[in-house]
Amino acid sequence: MLKKALDYLIAFYEVFMFDYASVLMFSYSILVVLSLFEIRKYLKRKSYINLRSILTSPHAPGITVIAPAYNEGLTIINNVHSLLSLNYPKFEVVIINDGSTDHTLQKLIENFNLVAIDYAYNEQIITQPVRQIYRSGNPAFFNLLVVDKVNGKSKADASNAGINISSYPYFLCTDVDCIIHKDTLLKLIKPFIEESTKVIATGAAIRISNSCEIQNGFMVKVKVPDKFLPLFQELEYIRAFLLGRMAWSKLNALMLVSGGLGLFDKEVAISAGGYDHKSFGEDMELITRMRIYMHDIKEKYLVKYIPESLCWTEVPATLKVFGNQRTRWSRGLAQNLWLHKKIIFNPKYGIFGMLSFPYWLFFEWLAPIIEATGIIYYIYVIVTGQINWEYAVILLVYVYSFSVMITIFAVLWDEITYKQYGSKAEVFKLCLAALVEPIFYHPLVVIFAIKGYLYSLTGKTLVWGNMQRSGFEKKLSKKLQQFKSNDSIKNEK
Amino acid sequence: MNKQNYSSVKSFYEWFNQYPLFIEIAIVIILLSVVLFIIGNVSLLFKRIFDAYHDVRIKKAKELVTAELTADLMMDDSLTDHDFDKYAIRIRELMLKNRLFKQVLIDQVIFYHRNFTDSTSRILQKLFNQLNLADSALKKLKRGAWELRAKGLKEIQEMMTGESNYVQLLNPLLNDKNNDLRIEAQAAYIRLHKENPFKFLAHTTEELLEWHQILLCEIITNTPNLEVPEFRIYLRSKNESVCSFCIKLIEYYQQLDAIPDLINLLDHPSQKIRAAAVSLLGKLDAEQAERLMIAKFPMEDLKIQLKILESVGEIGSGENLTFLQTQFLESEEFTLVKTAGCALVNYPFFDKEELIQEVNQLDDSPLARETILNHCTNVLIRN
């Protein structure tokens, strides 16, 4: 009797696994097609529209660029210069020194001739206390504002301080160490001013800067990462940004605008409560709350994505830091889904509640668990000698071939939108990486996702690894490198 | 199909049929994925090769066209009719090479026309007509793809400025559902219509989006000798976006005659229009609007209240110091206090010290009004 029940259970599990994988693949295929339509539409319009009109217009809406900085003393000056040189007629740069323990603030004060001012700070979103606010005495940096605050142990807290102090109706949230394309503001503001429906947030593709040539905070040459982990992450980013997010953008069901680069409607962001500093995935959580807010006030809205690479960031190159990052992300996802569980299949939230949120639950959150059980089941049938090797191999090839094919199409879409890489060899390298990614990289993602879920359940705290900015380091002079090593010794002490 | 092929297909079918359905599905997906994988890779390769070839062709065409245009036409102001005809013939030969050359030529002529004035611009326009490039642009208007029609409109508006006989072609496109096509038609209308370039505003039913307004403002302010009407006549438009657009143009052209009509807009049902009207009344120093704005202040929402405070400060008549001080001292809304403070800073008869004394006499207010006042008076702070 028990054996019979077990056999039924196994049969059910096998059918479920196959059906789950097939539905997942089908949904990916739909996303590929939708993203192609959206990208084509974008490129058609881009081919003849001149964004320079915004540059000379007195009617361009103002934008505040918010960049939190924590112990960024080595690169802060170049990065701030890079932000200040963005092409846009009306913007300010707000740097939040989030209680840095290095010389970040001192360097800012010295290099930009900062003066402490008596600023009327309006704390619309509660944050850790602001210690001092600085403006530059040099008219060349009239649009720079530096906020020195007590460390809030999260980027969310620092970003909220930036939102509080921002003077313009839109704010761009980024990381101070990100390399941003000079036309980012022009491109990201466009959806806000060209749609008849209110746009509450826009995002763009983020790429990996690990092997890129960067000089004084400016991108000189884009290159495919040399190391394995960043290389696989590059593929993952291309897939996520060009396939996933473009498709969701077409459906107006986008749930995530990355913390690395996103332009937001300030009024809506504040009304929604700003970033949640307790969240492990504050960027996704903010978009979720902004969407909920818009549904609650019954106002139509859009969250848009553009298929251009406008931001380059350095990603973890070591397993430890990578693991911590992914564990945190998966924990953030689990936290967000749990926190906003009322949305799932709630028709009040439209396509967001009926499609997007359930998709994230069943195919983003659940997938690593299903995969992990699948692997365990494979081991079980091998050990017990129940495996049908022919079927097992066919099923593995089934999943593998599909996943490689999808990645190749993501690389192709990337080539269609904007040829990032100068040589064919670099694209070839990406294609080769796509062949081995499901074997070497994907299992790591699954492991760290499961770890994140376990941490969610147990409430275990996460410790960030020290992410060495190797990509930027290479570009620094020997003198600076020497300075850094001295500095890290001091910090250790 | 020969026997051997038939038997191999048959044996594949038999092999395939031996499996259960889920394995059959998996095999089909594997085959499909492999085929798509190959197609994807081949497309990547061909795209690179094609793009490189296309870039070389464009570069070559551009070099040839630019050499002809710059050396023979633009460098020579004293071009005789005979010389011009010779050059036109040579350029026509270039144009007839292929479609790519023709489009590069059109783009280059437009580019130089936009960037040069006087004789060079006239010669380029003459060349455009002589080569019948206007016909080519008009043909584009009849094409199905919106982007080609928009391109045709761009060419017409750039090269046929003031040619009113083309205007009727634009009428059907002025209210097109496609935003980008519509804006190009409106831009072309402004540049081609000699007598009344803004007539279309009276019949515009579609929304003039913010982006369109920016583009149209740029075209309007960069088109020489444009007949500018009194934009106040459009302030009563039922199309809110037209009203909003005209408010911007009234500001640009400083049309003070529009003040009474702007005052009427203070009762407009749209909050956005009311806010824009209040703001512009401030910028136009409309003292006659002050009393009405202040009367409406208590009934308005926060956004308009802030605009009223800004405008009263900007007008600076000196008659409403008490109103601003009252808002500064009594309001419990941070943004209102700050805006009132900033409005007070340059207001006639304003005494900062006296106000600080009054602030100090206030009971425990959660708002740091003195800091707000210091904020407003600090020259390093602009907002």
C-alpha cells in the first residue's frame, strides 16, 4: 500500500517537473517574442528622434541624481566629476556620505570646495540623522550637494535622505561607483514626457564594467569580462535586461527597476513611503509599493524600460562575494513576495497582481527550489538504480539546449539594439560562455538562492564580503594603489 | 523523395514513436532549440558582416557627397547659373548611383542647410528643388510605414520652409493617432504655413504631449521670420494640452496682453493649467492678478498654493508682505513655510531680523522656521 502510494507520488512528481519546466520554457519564449517587439519599436523611434531638443529646452523637467557613498574615498572624486558632467539642462547631484569611516567626506570637501550650510532639511521619509549638508563655494559645481549622515546600514536609508533633500520632481537613483552614460538623463526622462499616461519609473540596461577601460570615472572602452564569474553575470544581465524586463515593460507589468540605475517620480515614491531600509531587495520593494499606491489611488500609470545600456557596474569576481550578493537578492525576493502577498491573483492590481507577481512567485522564487528537488530526485533514482538513462539524458539535453538557445537570442538582441563590443571575438566569447553557463554557473545561482531562502526562514543576518573594485583599480596610478593598501591596513587595525 | 530518404524518415518516425509523449515533446524542443541556436549564431555573424559592409558603403557615399557639396557649392559664393547647372548634373549622377547615395545626399543637404545661412542655404535649397528631392520626400508621405512618412515630413519642413502649397498634404496627418507622425506634421505645418502657422492649434484634438511641446517650442523659436500670433486666443481651447502649450509660448514671447486671459484660467478645472497660469502671472509681474490669487489661496490645493506664494514673491508689489509673513509664521506645512520664506527674501520692505524675532516668540513649533529663513537667504542654495 505504502509502496503504491510512493509510486503514485513519484509519478505525479515526474509529471509535475516536466510540466513545470515546459511552462517555464513557454513563458520564456513569450518573453523573447515580446521583447523583440518592444525593442524594434524603440529602435524605430530612436532612429530619427533627436534628444538634443531637451538639452536646449527651458521646459525640461528637473532631475536629482542621488548617489549614496560609503567608504568610496579612492574613486569618489572621479565618480562625482563623471556624474556632474551628465548631459542635461536642469539637474543636481546629491552625494550621500553614509557615515563613511574613510576619507570620503574629506576628499569631497577639499576637491569641490564644499562649505557647510544651514539647510532646511525636510524629513519626509524617516532616515538616520543628517549631520551636515554641504554646497560648493565654486560656481562650477553649483549643482552639487553633499549630505553627511549617520550610517543607516543600508543603501535604502541613504537613498531616502537623498530623496528628502532633492529639489526636482524626478530623481535618478544610482551607485556612486557606477559608470553612467553621459546621455542617461536625456534617455531616461523621455518616457516620462512622451507618454500620455503617468510614468512612475524608468530603468535601462546595466552592464558589467569589470574588464572595461575606465579613465577618471569615464568609460573609454567596453569589453567582455575576462574572469569567469563576471562573464557569466554579463550573460545573465543581458538576458534579464533585454529579454525579461523589455517584455515586462511592454506588458506594463515590470516589477523591478534596478537600484543601480532608475529614474523615479519623486511624489509617488514619497507617497509610497520611499525605500524600505529593512528590505534586502529595496529596489524591487519600492516598485511594488509604488505600484500598489497607484492602484490604491486608482490612477493609471506605467513603469517603462529602455533597451539601452546606460550604466556599467562592477560585479563580484570572487565566489564568496558573489554568494553573499545572490543570497541577499534571493532573500530580498522572498521577503518582498511575502510582504506583499495580498497582491497575488488579486484582480484589483490588474496585470501586476494577476500575471507579474505570480510569475515572480512561481518562476523566479520557486524555480530554484524545484531545480534543487529535481537534482535530489536524480541522485535518488541513480542510487536506487531506478534511472532510465536514455530518458534522463534526453530530459537534461531538453533543458540545456533550450537555455543555451535563449541566451544566444539575448546576445543577438543585444547586437541588434546596440553593438556593445567592438570585435566579433568578444561576441564569440559570450556565445561560448552561453554553452557552459548552465553547467557551471547556474547551479551556483540555485545554491545561493536556496541559501537565501533558508536565511529568510531562520532570520540569519548577512555579512557583505569586501568587494575589491579591481576594474577601477587597474586604472589608478601606482601611487593610489599604494595609498589604498596603507588605508586598508589602517582600517583593519 | 527517393527510397533511401523515405526509409530514413520512416526509421526516424519509428524511433520517435517508441517514446512516451513527454519524451517526444522534449525531442521536438531539443531539435527546435538546436535549429534556433544555429540560426541565432548565424544571424550574429551575418549581422556583424552586414553592418560592417553597410558602414563602409555609408562612409564612402558620405565622403563622395560631402566632397562634392563642400568643394563646389559651399566654397563658391559667386556661382553662376551655368556653373550651378553643371554641379547639379554631377550631383544628380551621384544621386542616381543607388538608393543609398540618394538618401545620403538628402541627409547631407539637410544637414548643411540647417547649419549654414544666406547664400549657401539658398544654393542648397535650389539644388534640392533642381534634383526633385521634394518629390522624393512627398513619395515617402504616401508610404505605409509611419517612420518613412515622418522622415518625409522632416525633409519637407527643413527644405521647403514657407512653401504653403504643401500645407494641404499635412492636414490629414495633424491629428494622426501615431504620436511621432503627428508631431512631425505639426512641425512641418508651422514651418510651411506662411500666413497662419498656428492655425492647426484650433483644430488639434489629440494631446500635445510634453515631449511634443518641447519639440514644437524648439522649432518655433528657431524658425526665422515666423508670424507669431497672440497665443491668448488659444487659451480657451478645449484641448488642455493646447492651453498648456500656449501658456509656454506666451511666456517665451512675453505677451503681456494675455494677462486678463491668464487670470481667467485661475478658474480652469485642470489643476495643471491653473498652476501654469499662476506661475506665468508671477513671471509677467501681473500685479492685477495678486488679489484674486490670494483670495483663491485658501480654496486651492497645496501645489497651487505653493505656486501662488512663488508668484506673489516674484511680482513683489510690496502690498502683500503680511500675507507672505502670515503663511511663513502660521503654516504647519513645511513646503508652504519654505516657499513663503523664499518669496519673502527679496520682497519690498521685508525685514529679516524682525521676522526672526516673531519666529522666536512663537510657541513650540515643530518647524525650524529660522533655519528655513536662513536656507532661503543663503546665496549658495538655489532651491
